[in-house]
Amino acid sequence: MNIQAMMKQAQKMQKDMMNAKEEIDNTTFEGKSSLVSIEMKGTKEITKVKIDAEAIQSDEIELLEDMILVAVNDASKKVDQATENKMGKYTQGMPGLF
């Protein structure tokens, strides 16, 4: 394989990687706990928090805080999984690049 063909292949792979990353960044992931749901972009920017207000009493604020934490971590894990699924073919065993 000559250098030009290798460069062309590398450029195509880079373009494919950027397209996959853009797709992930523009996807909305939902994280849930029993009282809270959140929506997060693939960039890990939280765009929506929904609290089941009917299920919360004023003395359960600490529980609510814990549920928000669970929901955020759940959505974040989904972003990481989607990133690994889409980008893993490019990184081939080198986790943490994205």
C-alpha cells in the first residue's frame, strides 16, 4: 500500500470518527431513578430534570438529592456506553480516548 492510499484511508477514518462523535453528542440520553428522570446530551450537558413532586414530601429532600445523583450517573453511564459502542471500532482496545 502506498503512502497516498494510507493517508486517504486515515482521512476517511478520521472523518468517520468525527461523524460518529457528532452523532453521539447530538443524541439525548435519559437517566432514571424512582423519583427523578433527567435528560442529558451526549456531551454530558443536562438538558432536563423531572421530579415526581407527588411522591416527594418536604422531609424527603435528602432522598430526592440522592435520586438526582442516581439519575445523572445513569444517564452519564449511557453516554459512555454509546460512545464506546460507536467509537470502539476506531480505538480498538484503547478506552478513554473520547
